[in-house]
Amino acid sequence: MIEIRGLAKSFGDLRVVRDVSFVAQDGEITGLIGPNGAGKTTMFRLICTVLRPDRGTTLIDGIDAQRDSLAARRRLGVLPDIRALYTRLTAREHLRYFGELHGIPGKELDRRIDQLVETLRMEDFIDRRAKGFSRGQQMKVALGRALVHQPHNIMLDEPTNGLDVATSRAVRDLLRQLRAEGRCILLTSHIMQEVAALADRIVILSGGHIVLQGAPAELRRATGLADLEEIFMAATQEAAAEPALAAGN
Amino acid sequence: MSAILTVFKKEMVDHLRDGRSILVSMIYPLMGPLLLGMMFFFVGGSMRLSDTGPLVVPIVNGESAPDLVRFFAKEGARVEPLLGDARTLVIGGRVAFALILPERPNPTPQKALAVRLLTNPSRFDSIVATSRVVQMFDAYRRDTLGERLRGAGLSPDMMDVLDVAQENIGRSAGPAIILLTMIPPFLIFTLFTGGVHVALDTTSGERERGAFEPLMINPVRRYEVLAGKLGAVIVFTLMALASQVVAFWVMLHVVPEASLGLVAPPSALRLLLVVSVCLPLVVLAAATQLLISAVTRSMKEAQTYLGLLPLVPGLAGMVLALAPVRAQPLLATIPTFGQTLLMGQLVRNEAVSVVFIGITAVATLTATGLLLVLGFRLYEREGILFPQ
């Protein structure tokens, strides 16, 4: 479970995240959506302790991420927006590298890599160097290294960005499978249909604060709108027009 | 520790597959020995030839001083009439020097013979040949004066005022020694360039590509990641150093001894001692590169400063090669300077002071420690992970 309490972050005079609080539950997919510049990526970086918040707390399975960042990171698997593979390493070497950084011993690591190869259908390129990989292949390697240590909590930043239909579908199926295993999944996406299809809970960020959050049915009731895209546009435009916040716990 | 080893292993595998890293660490260092070897061969060889072969004396109006011409021939020189403009031929290097005698014989034999000697000190062969012909002038002067004293009933021994016995106790002779003392600055230069591509790529390069962030999401401390990367930079620097030292050793044994002008080139053991003096600098160089990559905002900016960095110690070394200074303890406290002095002594087969070595090592390691602490602290900054 990922619990965010009163998180805030500024860069100089720019307040990027303002008093954000929400919970991403186990066995659920939580969608974090918002316009460009809303603070989604900064939120991700705060949660995985790459950035330090000015205020607030992040709890990963009850572990305070600021007090014990290493323990928190062990329970997190993160697919960042920029995949940034090492072009001279093979896909297998990527998974092995990140697995070793998580302290997974040799034989067990090999077994997990083989499992991931099968799950992510990487057989064709697992022993090829990453130079020249397609977007889909890059995403699979990046996802593989986020999952190699079998984290309970998984964060994905734009997981289907630039992918073809078949690969996007495969990613969605995988996320449903991980949810069924009881894992906590937090993802961001600009594709409203995807969020609507996957998310059990939605958090809408705008201007660094939460403007609306809840299950899709709750959001429809609250706004009187049926389509998630309409809900999103209404919430973010309202937030842009008025200074009042509509944050919930 | 295992995180450090994991990162180190990955960086080694990654960069051993990188053509540029191999080029910079294994091939570029060979340029120094190749260049120095060619200099030894051509410069040293031509000076040997100028020094040992028969002296050619290009002369204008030789018929006006037949006695002098006969003396040159008696001394084994080859007198040749100079055809063409003497200045042009000397400046152009066609002749080492030109001797211009008066058009008519000296009307008063007791009066000094006016001789014009045109030389070109910008050429090594001219310097050597001029030195030889001036020695012949001294011999002719002494010979002629001796005859005149005998003619006057006096002993030629009256000319002997001093009896100087010069004893050359150096191991080397000629300009080869200057070229030999250029080896240390080449080594210093390699220390600061051998691992630079790896240093740049693993720090500024990864930051620009956005690869630092996914790496730091793992349960590793930043100093562990940096230590692993530093290890890889150190290994590539050592590879460059080894490559260059082996090439120097080969060069010193392939270039003809006549060109080297050395009594004996430095042995393999001596060269190993030279390398051991350099070792503290390997870590200093890597730490400096890490620091520069931390404070610069982009890979291009880091490349600019890292490109200039080797010039600082390298130039100091070049100056020392041409104007050697005594190895004083105070100089040992300056990293790279102390090592350059020590290496110069070792390649010249001179004795070195253990105290000097100790001071140099301690000073360098202290500076390295400070740079590493500063570098690691800078990498704790938040923004360091992200492209600018």
C-alpha cells in the first residue's frame, strides 16, 4: 500500500506539489491523472525517494520512505517515463543488473529472469543488446527490471506511451494479473480510456493539488458526467478557474 | 560493498564493449611513445651523424687561406667550395654552416684572418657542426701560435694556463636526455585522459540520457553507485597507463642505441618504479573527473573542462623536462609536480629520496580524499540525477 499524507514540494518559488494526500490500496489499480505540469512526475519522484519533500510523509507498506528510503525502495518497482536503457547491455543483463542491486542471489535471479521473459514475451530479444530496440521492447525491458525483485507496490509512469495496440493490450493484461495477485499499482496515463478501463480508483491532479479523487462511479455521481474525459476536463478547468481545493482523504 | 561491486561489474562490461572507451584508454596512449621514438630516431640520429661523421666545411674563397684549408684536411674534415648564396643555403638547411673567407689572401700574415661563420642555431645539425668547426678553429689557433712561439725561440707550453680535466659522470649523453625526461609528462597526461571517456559517460552522459534516475530508484546509496563507477574509471586509467608504459619500454629497446645516445635505457624494473610513483595520481585523476562532472551542467560542458584538465600537470611536466629543478620537500607536497620530479629522476637512473616519495604519496592521497568527499557530497544534491 502507498499512503501519501500532506506531501508538498517546491522548486524555488514554484510550488509543484501542494498538500497532496491519498492512498493507493493493495489489490487495486490507482490512476493518477492530470494535465501537463500538474505535478504527476514530481509525485512519482517523491514517492520513490528520488526527491525529498518539503513537508509530508510517504508510507510504503507502513515504512516511512523519508526515514528508511532503502527499505521503502525494496518494496517498490518503478517504471519511469524515460526508459533510458544501456545500449551496450543485453536485455538479460539489464534484468540481472537491477536484480543484483536488489540483492537477489544468482540462481534465484536466473529463475526470476526466465519467468519474466515468459511473462513479458521477451524470448526473441532477451539476449540482444539494447541498441536499436523498438519502443515496445524498451518498455518490456524497463518493466522487467521494475518487476525482477517481485515488488509488492508497482508504479508506472505512462506505461503504454508510444506502444502499438497489441503491446498496450498485453501491458493492461499484465497489470490486471498483478492486481489479482494483491499488489498495489499506481499508474499515470494521458489515455483516459485506458485509465477508465483499468483503474479502481482515480486521483486527478491539477496545479500541484488534488482536485478530485475516488472510484470511477463516485466521480460520475459527484460530477454528473459519464465520460472520464469529460470529468477530467471539468475538474481541471474548474480548478484552474477557482482557487478552492476539492481534496479528499 | 556488493552494490559497489555490482555497479563496477556493469560499468566494466559496458565500457569494454565501447569502442571509444577502448580507443581512448588503449590506443591514444601509444601516440606519445610513437612520437618520442620518432624524435629520438630522427633528431638523435641526425645529431649522432653530425657528431661522428667527417665534418663537411662549406667554404667561400678558400684559395685566400690555403694554410687553414690544409689544416682542415689534416684534421679529417672535408672542405667543399660553396656554390650559391651562402645565407640561403644555411637558412634552408642545405649546409650546416658556411665559412666565408676574404676574397684576397691576408696581406699581413701576422694580422688576424677575418673569417665569417654563418650558422643556423634553429637546426640541431648546425649546432653540432658549428661546435666542431669552432673546436677546429681553436686547434688551428693553438697550432699556429705554437709555431710562432717556436719561431721566436719560446716554448709553446707558455700557452697552457689551465689544465682542466672534465669528467662526465651522467648516465646519458647528448639531447637524448631531454627527450627521456619528456616521458613523465606523457605519463601524467595519460593519467588524466585514459579514463576520461568512461568518467564522462558514466556520470554526465548517464545523467543526460536520464539513466541515473532509474538507477537510483533501486535500494542503493548514491556513494555506492559512485564508488562502483569510480572503480571502472580507475581500471581504464590503469589500462591506459600500462599500455603507454609498455609502448615506451618497447620504443626504448627498438630505437637504435646510436639514436638514443644513452649509456643504457631505463630497465623494465625502473619503468615499473615509475608506474608505482604514478599510482596515487590514478585515483586523484578519477576523483577530479568525478568532481568536474558533478559541478558542470551538461556533458558538453564537462568535456570542455575535462579536455583542459590534463594540460595543467602536463605543461608543468614539459617545463620540468626542459628546465629541471632540484627535488625539494616543499615541491613534493604539490600533487603531479612531485610525481613528475620523481619520475624524471627515475628515468634518468638517478637516486630518489624515500622521504620525498613518502611526502608526495601522502600529499596526493590527502588531496584525493578531499576531492572524493566533495564529489560524493555534490552527488547527494537532488538535481544531480536529472538532465538539465
